[in-house]
Amino acid sequence: MQSLPTPAEAEALVRRHVEPLPIESRPLAALAGAVLAQSVRAERDQPPFDRVTMDGIAIASEAWRGGQRRFRIAGTQAAGQQPQSLPGETCLEVMTGAVLPPGSDCVIPVERLTVADGWADVDPDVIVEPFANVHTRGLDCREGDMLLARGTRLGAPELAVLASAGLPRASVRTEPRIVIVTTGDELVEPGEPIEAWQVRRSNSCALRGALALRGYGRVAEDHLPDDPQVLRARLGVHLATHDVLVLSGGVSMGRFDHVPCALRDLGVREVLHRVAQRPGKPLWFGIGPAGQSVFGLPGNPVSSLVCLLRYVVAGLEAGAGLASRPVEPVALGAPFRVKPALWYFLPVQLDSNPALGTVALPRPTQGSGDFVSLLGTDGFVELPPGPAEYAAGHVAPFYRW
Ligand code: AMP
Ligand code: MG
């Protein structure tokens, strides 16, 4: 048998084949979490002027060095006011955020002054030196400096920098239109009556939750029977209206696993079918005629969730033009034996260990159908194929639920 790709190889295949999402312009207020499709340079020096950082008085440090300790207050310079010059031998009252008045070169904080009748007496033990309590022009960045590169995800600091560059809008990748399609004749909605031989439809909830926690909110849902005609018709509709299809179930070797065949009939080009991993070996991935990403996740609840986190999230990042994310490494907190000759996704609970820091305690399930045992776990680690025993302290990549 041809050897199957490893999880890393499968992820690389997904990243390589995913098509970039379209670009749109959005106003500043609607940019949180989006991925930049343009670069951003500094509009001006930052700070754009010598900026006062304390409420107090601005003086010439030379006067201080000459022995002057008493200064007549010649006026006030507040934040947002045009700069006024310091008349000789005097001081100006200044506020945080104001321009340092030309002629002065430092600020003495109000806490170190005694102010009466328009005069400021400075505590004799204050240390006065040029640029004390001043944030000098261009210290943080220079006009024209490259601040944000294409492919940057916009979090709080990036949004502040974008606004400071004077941009009211920015070009970003569109949010992907995702549809989660579950398949299986045995599945019944929560809230509906259920027979002893039927199963609750739970994967869509878990998958949608994992996506929502990562900021993907444009997620539709459908449920289809194990019927090739219905599958083909409905998947055709979903391909026409979505960028990413996440299918659960119907990709294994069973007689009712019609998903790969239906997808091929619809012109979805198979890139990947099966990965050398447990759980989740039957994973299917392909690219639709209009560049849609199509993931066929095995239906077992643990399999579908680990495959979503390991491959669908990587595909969504690639579509947005994001670079590979650094994977969090974590050490096992107890030894674990991997039996199959497959990469092993082991659910773990994070704990802190005095010697090793944060560790992952193995919390194996009763199999890929056992999602109840995932309660109390934080994610999974990826262990190399067995048979092998991995000692406590073995460092593995960690993926959070
Ligand atoms: P399949 O991959 O379609 O062969 O499904 C494998 C197992 O996962 C079966 O026992 C299914 O009942 C179960 N399963 C499939 N889809 C779901 C779902 N959406 N929610 C819960 N269990 C599911
Ligand atoms: Mg099924």
C-alpha cells in the first residue's frame, strides 16, 4: 500500500492548495480579527512632536543648571494647542500630551512644585536633565516606516497603529463563508424525539463552537441523509454559495460513505484522502471548481474535532494569507504508550508541574466515538507513530480545543 501522508505533510498539502480569499475594504470599526491585504506605513513620526508626558512646568534645563529654582508662570500649554515659545527665565504650565514649548527642554512634574501667585518653586532635590518627562519626536517610529505587513491579523495593538497611520479604512481578506454539513441517517437533532438505535447530531455544535472561538462567525449549517442523489444535489448548492465546506461523516470505507464520490462528481478535485494518524485517518480534502476548500471529516466526534483543529483551521489561515502559526510545544506530564504505527492525537489536560512548568496530562478516550472523555481536557498533543513509549517530559505540539 502507498504510504499515507503524515499530519505535517497533510497540513502542508492543505496550505499549498487553498485559494486566497477575495479582498474587501472595511472601515476601521469593522476590522478586529481581520487579516490585512495591504501594508501600512507610518503617516508621521511617532510621536509627531516632542510630547510632554507629565502635568507640570516646562523649563530650560540650562536655567536650572545656572541655579534658578523659582520660575514665573508665563502661560499654559495644553494638549491639542498650537505650541507657544517659552519667554526667557520663565516657565510654561504644561499638560500631558502637549507639545514641549520651543525654548524649553524638560518638564518638572506638578508633584515637585509649590505654585503660588503665578510663580512655581521647584523642590531642590529634583533631578533636572534635558528631555526629562518628554517623549521625543520620532522615538517610536519615523514617517514612512513600514508598520504592518500584508497577512497581519488585526488585534488591539495593530488596530491602534492602523488608526494612528491616519487610515479610515483598510483592505482585508473577506471573512470566509463556511458551511458545516453533517451526514448520517442515524442522526437526530437535540430537542427531537429519539429512538434507541439513533444518535444525537452533536458534531455541528462542536465544530461551530471551535470555529466561533477562533473568530469565524459566517457559518451556515445543513444535515444530509446518506443518499448519493441528495448529497450531490445539496453539495452542489453549497459549493455555489460558500468558500469552505466542512463535511462530517461519510468519508470512511463503509457502503454508505458516499461523500468522496459525490464530491468528485461535482468537480471537486481530490488533494488528500487518508492521513497516517489516529483518530481521523479517513480525512478527505479537495478543491472545488471555483477554488472552494472542501474538507471531509470522519464522523466520529473526536476525529472530526481534531481534524478541524489540525487541518481546517490551517486551511482558513492559508486562505486569509496568514503565515503558519507557531504551534505551542508542551511536555507530557506522564509517560504515554502509543500502540498503532500511526501519528497519534492524544487528548490532554494541562497542569503545572514544579520541574517542567506547564505539562500535558494524557487523557485518552475510549476511542474516536467517545467525546464524553474530552470533558475537562484542554486540547490534544500530536505524538509520533508507535509502537513507542513517550516519557514524561517528551515535548509535543499542542492544539487547543
Ligand atoms: P461516519 O464517519 O459517517 O462513518 O460516522 C462515524 C460515527 O460517527 C458513527 O457512529 C456516527 O453515528 C458518528 N457521527 C457521525 N456524524 C455525527 C454527528 N454529526 N454527531 C454525532 N455523531 C456523529
Ligand atoms: Mg455516516
